[in-house]
Amino acid sequence: MIKSKRVGTTWTAQRVLCICTAIVMYIIPEIDGSDIETVSSTFSSEEIEHILKLHNVGRDSVVPPAANMKSMVWDKAVEVTAQYWASNCEWRHGNVISRESHLYQSRIGQNLYAVAGTTRPRVDDIMKGWYSEEKEWYDHTSNTCQEGRMCGHYKQAVWWNSYLIGCGIILCHSGSRNAFEDYDGPWYFVVCNYFPGGNIKGQLPYVSGTPCSLCTQDTLNSGDCVSGLCLTKHECSLFPDRCAWKSGCEWAITCYNQGTPTYENCSCICTEKWSGTDCREEKCPKPIKCANGRPYNFDSCRCECGEYFTGHHCEKPLLSKMGDSGRDNPKICTVPGMRRLCDYHLVGTTELVRHMFCPQLCGGVSAVPDYNSPKENFLELISSCRLNN
């Protein structure tokens, strides 16, 4: 196994090295950037959507909450600069920006990610390295990172004023020695650029307070609040249905707890756990954990026990629904080894139904190994049991 490597910590599944800093970057005169506008990100549209979603969810879930955090949108020009830089396969920070770009001579933030090998990194893994781990190491009150750790990726990802993002990815066949001291082979290089750049030394990444309470103090914002994030006028120009100032509503709609504003009826669409005009009313103050893999219904505040279970937590099997009207079938349940089938998954689902075939035989059986097989193949399983016993 290749021992993995990452600044500030050690991983064991893959070789990873991450560096982050936000710097002021201008067009580099000695490099010809005339072809930069022809570059496109090699991230798929699904990956781009996921990158953007994880950034905004992360920005909404900072601790303490942010009063002035802006919502991010994907920007083609920022994407182009990131992909162009990634395509050079040079493990260092930098950018080549066209003089015609609105980003020229602007502060651009940048996060880098590298992984050895030819296995394309998942977006979740990239964001875990930049966000999830470093969030635990950063203290907003003192604006410090734990000793020996790095928090620069996290601070850039949640920098309040960075509202445009674009990323690029490339499989490199050179330059690995710059990223990995003792590895010489193919590697993936990921670059994400942010505008305006953040992670400015000595400054907090955001102002803490009630989400969106400072949105209207920034003239770049529309005054709308979506999922605890301030919408910019730029985002409203791209997606006018998200914003009050482009709709028939008389006010900007603020939705909490991941709620989504709908300007068709000037209200919020809440997630399953919340209700109310602004999604701040908890549907079920004390939700319970349902047994046997049964789902909890936040509309009725009860467990949905389905056909085969009963009880407050769905902890009791309805034996009358199993076997032959609750009785064991002697031709099946007397076969040696049948206890292996006391736990059974319904066909096409992950729903575990205990005592499915032999309720009397299995009635006193605790957890046993799952035998994950379709019901229609049951006779074939019986034959297998005879051969194995």
C-alpha cells in the first residue's frame, strides 16, 4: 500500500498533499495567456453542482453562525483560470488571467489538492480535505488554528465575501516530484479559485451573528437570504426567481434550516424536519429512533412500521404476517441451517424483516448474519442449505 501524505496529518488510503493560501495574483507577462478563453473545466456538470452545493452548505453551517456570509455561484471566468493553471501540472500557487477578463488585476483566492495515482478523486474527498477536517481545528473566536494543523483551505472556503467559484482538474503525467517527494508517477491535480480572494492574514473569515442579519449592509447584496446566506445582485441577475427584487413579492424572503424561498407564492419550501412561513418551527421536537430500519415520518411524528412490524418504535414483529399465517412451514423450517434465514431483506430494498419464513423457529433468535437473497430464490437457498449441512 502506498503510504499517503498530507500537510499537517497522515492518511492511509491514498497519497494526498494539500496546500492553501490566498494571494494577490496578476497576469504573468512572460506567459502567453491568449488561448486561455478556449479552456474548459474537466469537471462534469454533476461534479460542478456538487462542488457548489458542498461549499454553500458548509458556509451555512459555520460555527458560530455568520451574519454576513454570501451565497456562492459558479463562474465561467473563474473556472477558466483554475483549469488553465491546473493544466500546467505545476504544484504551486498561481494564475494566468487574460487582460480582457473582469478578473484581471483582482485578488483571487486558491485551494490546491493533489492525489497520486490514476483514480479520479471524488468531490466529497476533496471537500473533506479542505473543509470538514480543518473546521474542527479552527477557532473563530481567537481566529487561530490548532498547533501543527492548517486551516487555510477552510478559511478560504467560508470567506464571507468570496461569492464566485470555479474549479479545474487534470490527470498529470509530469511534475509529481514537486507534489510528492518520493513518488514519480501519474497524479491528479485539482485547483479551485475564488473571487474575491479571502484568507487574509489577521482578518476573521466572517462576522458572527444571526444569519443574514448584515446582508443589507453590503451594496453588492440584493437583500435576499436563502438558507442562511446573503444573495448577491449578481446571483439574482443569473437566477431571478430566487430573489424578491426580481419577483412580485413585496419583501425579500428569508428561509432558515436549509429552506428554499419560492417567489411564486412568496413563501418558503421547508425541509422535512421543519415547517412555518420561514422554516423555523420544528415539526417533531423529540423525534425517536425507529427499530428494524423503519423510517420516521416528520409529518405525523411517528415511526412508519409498514406491514411486518408494530409498536411505538416498530420494535415488535407481526408474526401473523410471516411464515404460513404465523406458523412455520414444516417442509421448510425443519431443514437444518434454516436459522441462517431468520433475518431477510425484502426484495429490492434494504428493509430487514426478521422471522420472515419461520416465525416460530426464529422467534427467540437474536441478531444473526443477514442472508441477502430474493424471496423467489428461496427454494434454491433450501437446496444450498441441504448441501452445506
